[in-house]
Amino acid sequence: MDGELSAAELRDLLESDSDVRVVDVRSPDTFERGHIPGSENLPLPRLTGEVDALDGAERVVTVCPHGQASIQAARLIAAYEGVEGPIESLACGLEGWDGELEASVD
């Protein structure tokens, strides 16, 4: 794991042209109710079996409700050798995210 990002740092990263994959580790139902636009859902309990979905990622930022589970997820992803670049966690979690949220269900 390469550290934590603030909400402002993640927002700046998403607004730039950098290749970042935002991985939301919450349950699918919770993810569908609201998530950072462009993020993908890879729930923490399934992460070990599906981490290869991140093969070749240049940068990964993990997200959870309060910033704790995403640290565990970032450490787990960092132990996997398929990610090319930095692996970080959103320090404040979605609780501190002041940007837009996208919902998959009405």
C-alpha cells in the first residue's frame, strides 16, 4: 500500500487525465445506492478471489464507508503483483467525499 488520499486529492486525480481505477469495496446493494462516478464494485469479501480483475492497473484507489476497510483492501491488492503503480486508500471514506455520487438504482 502506498498511502492514503484526501477527497480533494482523489477529485483532482479523477479530473486529470491519469489512469486510475477507483475500487469500491462495499456490498453491491450499498454500491448501487451511491458511489463515486466511474468507480467499480469489488466487495471486500470477494477481493481475494477476484483481485486479478485489476491486472495491469496503473493506479488503484480503494473506497469504503469510513476509510478503514479500504486500507485493508489496499494492503491486500498491494500483496498481489498484477498492479503496476500506486495503490492507495481514500482516507475519509465516502463519509468525507464531497463530490458527486452516482446511483445505479432509482
